[in-house]
Amino acid sequence: MTAQQQMEGLGWEDNTPAVGRVLEPGLDTTHKVILYLEDISVSFDGFKALNNLSLAIDAGELRCIIGPNGAGKTTMMDVITGKTRPDSGTCFFGQTIDLTRLTEPQIAHMGIGRKFQKPTIFENHTVFENLELAMKMDKRALTSLFAWLDREGRDKISDTLKLIRLDAEADRQAGLLSHGQKQWLEIGMLLMQDPKLLLLDEPVAGMTDDETERTGELFKSLAGKHSLVVVEHDMAFIEQLGGKVTVLHEGSVLAEGDLATVQADERVVEVYLGR
Ligand SMILES: Nc1ncnc2c1ncn2[C@@H]1O[C@H](COP(=O)(O)OP(=O)(O)OP(=O)(O)O)[C@@H](O)[C@H]1O
Ligand SMILES: [Mg+2]
């Protein structure tokens, strides 16, 4: 895969629409809510993957989404990022931006970063270069791909390296990192673009217990400055994160609250936790 193809896969191709640039500084979170899905429905050949799903995420929140296989968790992220168009419903980013009217690259440029389960990093480049490339692919930055890295850019990379605990690996080829480290690098690449909202689909799958715990610490440290929506099946990890939990079932919200509350909910035990 070429770097260009990889960039396109990440939704960073160079077709920044004017609307993205105009609307981007105007993210209005005056009512605290950064993301608001209302009555979203998505059907695949008559099967309702999302069924009048409504959900609100506060600015700075760290929200966990759980639920059985096929509940619609990944489909929900596909709708937020513009990969899937809902049949009906709206999805507001801040008070004024309806994401269902925007394309995938437009949504990425608005400040919504998504992490897929398989890390998409540049294996043949060093860890440092991966972060540098991610920063330069950010169309909001003024630097061109060929400009020298300025002091500010270097500091930003250095800060991010520490945050994702890869400062000792900066000059290492990314392909040689452990699975967990590759996941952190991809999160670091997302952070280089200053996302307001981060969507993370099963981020700790395949990680060691130690890597999982460090990832939890990282996410907790990101909350507040960023808003995070984390889909996971790992209950110990959800407990560590400590945020509000939303349980999805058959494309709708079944229960919502702190982990202890949803764990005590009989309906949740029946469809998910009790199995
Ligand atoms: N592109 C598609 N075409 C047809 N059906 C799809 C498509 N994407 C998802 N589905 C179906 O929609 C339902 C919801 O899938 P989704 O991937 O959102 O579930 P999930 O909650 O992420 O599950 P998991 O925990 O297994 O990742 C499933 O029944 C799935 O088979
Ligand atoms: Mg999924």
C-alpha cells in the first residue's frame, strides 16, 4: 500500500471542501453537548442495524459503549464518521453541524478522529516520522508536506511521544513495535490532528493486561481536553475508565448510567453480561 493510499484510507485525501474550513472554527458546544444522535435508523437489506438510536455525548466526556455482537456499535461509528448514511435521523456535532450532510473527509476535518481495530500506521517509517506525517496531513496546519519541521511542530511531536509512552522508541521503525505500541502510535497520529472527538472501536483488543491498563490511563488523561467514545467488550477496562456507560442492543439504547448501575440492570444481564 502506498502512503497516498494509506492517507486516503484514513480520510485525509486532498479534497478539503470549503464548507469544512468555514464551519470548523464555529463548533458550538454551548449546551455542553458535543455529539447528539437523534432517531438514527440504518437498514441493511431490511435488517435494522440501528433502530431510532438517540444518544448525547457531553464535551470532554469519556463515554463507553457496550453491547452484544451485532448491536450496532460499529455501525453507529460509521454513521458519525459519514461512512454510512442513515435512512433517517440526525447527527449533530455541536449545536449547528449536521454530520449526516457531510462527507467522510469533511467530517474528519471538523475534528472527529476515528481509530479502527487494525492499526493503520506507516510500518516502514519511524515512530517520529509517523507522527510528523500525521501532523502534515492535517489540512488545517499551514505547513506543507515538504516544509522543515518548525520548533512548534517538533515540540508537539515530542509531547505526543511522551503521552503515548513511545518517546524511547521515536527512531524505531514502526513495523517493529508490539501490537499495543502500534495501537498507541495510531492514537498519537490521531492526536496530532487535534481532534475534538475521538471514536475508538475496541482499542484494547489483543493488548496485554499491562498495555490495556496503560491505555486506560491514556484515555483518562485525554478526557476533558478531548471527548472520547470508546466501544469495548473488556469489562475490566470499562471499569478502569470509570465514565458513563451506554448499552446498545438491537440498534437502540437499552440502558445508560455508571457501570454498576447498568450491570445491575436485569435486561442488560439478559442480553449481554449474563451470557
Ligand atoms: N455493510 C453492512 N452490510 C450488511 N449488514 C451489515 C453491514 N454492516 C453491519 N451489518 C450488520 O448490522 C448489524 C450491526 O453490526 P455492527 O458491526 O454495527 O455490530 P457491533 O455492535 O459493532 O458488533 P461487534 O461487537 O461484533 O463488533 C450486524 O448484524 C451486522 O451483520
Ligand atoms: Mg463492532
